[in-house]
Amino acid sequence: MKIIILGAGQVGGTLAQSLASEHFDVTLVDERADVLHSLQDKYDIRTVMGKASYPSVLRQAGAEDADILIAVTNSDEVNMLACQIAYRIFNTPTKIARIRSTAYLLSNTLFGNDAIPVDVEICPEQLVTDSIKRLIEHPGALQVLDFAEGQVKLVAVRAFYGGPLVGHALSTLKQHVPSVDTRVAAIFRKGRPIIPQGDTVIEVDDEVFFIAAKNDIRTVMSELRRLENPYKKIMIAGGGNIGERLAEGIESRYQVKILERNADRCNYLSQSLDKSIILNSDASNQNLLLEENIENTDVFCALTNNDEANIMSSLLAKRLGAKHVMTLISNPAYVDLIQGGDIDIAISPQMITVGHLLRHVRQADIANAYSLRRGAAEAIEIIAHGDSRSSKVIGEKIEDIKLPAGSTIGALVRENQVLIAHDDIVIEPEDHVILFLVDKRRIREVEKLFQVGVNFF
């Protein structure tokens, strides 16, 4: 598959790295020669220097026979124009554009082949906002991923000393929660993956990924750590696009305060938001944090566009008594350094965005895809098609399916019914199968496993 990526920023560069590791034919376009040379030295990709919306540049990048064009430059207008040119001149089959402005996204008639031919619009700010909202709604979780329109959730938690299941084998899980059906999809211990078996013993500080129906999540979490009370008070550092979107999405259910240093932006936020309290201040103002009772804050979210400012304000907030801190980190080199200490959760916008983009690149029928563990692991929702003659999985028990090493089926969704994966469950046509791969390089093997034979058509 031939893929053209327009824009070698954090999202474009990370996406190029991810796709190159899976041996896709990737061409990266950007106006900055030094950035392109750096990425080309590291990864097996082709690069073209030039303006992303110029027909001559797209032709040089190979748009005439490209399968997918992904426009992720910093300009919405350039992204949309590039998709328009790819459609009109080169007839590119799939066109994906990063669109950040809500002025474009709110229009119901703007995108389509008879208007602006963008097949998929990606809004990183909204994706990040949705991810943070899920974390706030599930106190104590490190990650929360939605599948089958939220019917099933894959949740990562850190096992705490004193958790009922800590020190016990996974085979005893049913005894601990007899009324709930769940499955542990993966365990990461000191950064290394462990494929869960019945005799696997949960240890303190294990990062445990489990899958369950949405109404059973809190019950399962209580087995691995002390169950926390629902959050009430949220403080947001940074009133930019993400901060505004988050406040707008949660202010009806939580007490929200926003710290924003720009006075004009504060005035705008005070008019656009209904219940949030807007404070014109730097997030590193210790006196103000104390005056605003930071010690009673359940979650401090540092969401400015400056990594260093986010890290320092988060560390200060935690030292002054904030119960939990979530920090937006754009530099992937920082993420592993800070998460798990005073900073509870480091949020990587480019990994969230790349995970969302992957579902449109995969060759199987992927309903959802998430990039995990800094891109090393992946969770996918794949739809099984065909019949017992044309498919390697239809009509087969889960225990008989030859999955790649490190892959686990966690659950199925069948006509709105959630079925946690057990060995004797048989895959049926149109099942939504949720898998966890500790090594995303095996994704091609999973795709081939679910491909439908030609005799089906």
C-alpha cells in the first residue's frame, strides 16, 4: 500500500515512523529540508521537499498511484486544498485531513466529493479531549479505550498493594468477582509485556489491561487497586483549544476552574463557557494555587502547548496537594521519563492521533484502532466477515484460532451483546472481535487471518 503523508510535524513524523515499521510504502512531504533529512536517516521512507498543496509536489510524491493521502500539516486550509487536488487531478482513493477549526467541523455539508473531497476528518484536539474525559470518568485508570460504540472498554490500571487480586493467579479472578465476566488482555511488568495465563500472578505495580462491559469496569478495578471516589473538582492549566473543549464537555458534571495567562483569552472563555470559573493567571503561581484550594483538587490537568510549563506546573500542583495530575506532553522522549512518579498520567497527543489514523490504513475491516505503549502495542476492533469456507476464523472456537504470538482476543460484540472471550466461544459472521497485540508488528498476520477468501464473492 502506498501512502503519502503531508506534514512532517509531530503527528506526521510519528505516523511515518509507525507505518515504516510495518513496511508500508511511505512518502513524507514537508517544506523543511532539515526535518525531512533527519526522518529519512532514521526510517525507511521517501521524502519530498515542497508545499503540500502544489500539484507538482504531489505528483513528485507519487499521488498518481497513491492509495491514501494523509494531510496533517499545521494549516487546515492547506490540508483541505491538498485533498481537493488529490481528488480532482490524481483521483486518490482515500483522503484524510487534519481539521482543527470547529468552524469547519460544525458544517454538515462542507465535506464530500461534491464539495471538499475529504473522506475522513481528524481533529487531534477533540481526540485528546475525549481521551482525558474518559480518564476523568474512570478514577484511577491509566488508559480507557472504547470499543463497539462504548459497549466494551479496555482499561489499564496499576495494581496496588492490598488489591484483592494482587498476589493471586488470574485463574482466581472469577472467584473474586463471580457476578462479572472479564478478561485480562495483557500485563506489563517493569515495562516488559507478559502474556496472561491462568497461573500468572498479579504483582504490585503491574500495569494490567483488562476488558469488560462498560457497566462492569469499576467492579473489576476494585480487585486491582483501592477504588477511588468519583472526581468532583477539576483544575485545568491552559485555556487553549483542548482546555476549552474539555471544560465545555465536563462543566455540567464537575466543578471546573481554568487557569489562563492571556487576558483576552480569559474574556473569550468567560463568554463561551457556562459554569467554569476562569482565572487570569499563570499555572505556576503558587500563591494562587493555594488560594484556589489546590489541596482539594481531584485532578489537575496541564494542557498548555508548552511541555516544560506543563511538567513544572504539574509537579508544583502535586507538591501542593492535588490528588492526581494529568500532563499533556508533545515530546515523546519526555513521556517515559515522567509518568508514574509525581505525574500520574502523561498524555501524548500524537500517539492518540496516530492510533485513530491507523484504523483507516489497515487492510482488514477495522472499526477501531488504538496505539499503546508509545506505539509498541496496539488494540483493535476487527469485524469478521465471510463464512466457514472462506474465513479462517468464522466457525472456529477461540482456542483453535492460530493467533500470532503476543495476541489476545479479549471480547466479542455480537448484535449489541458483549461476549467476553473464552476458549469455547465460536466466532460468527459480523462479530466485532477486540484484540490486544503486545507487538504491533504482528498486525499484518492478524489482518491476513481475518481476510475473506476469494471464493466468498
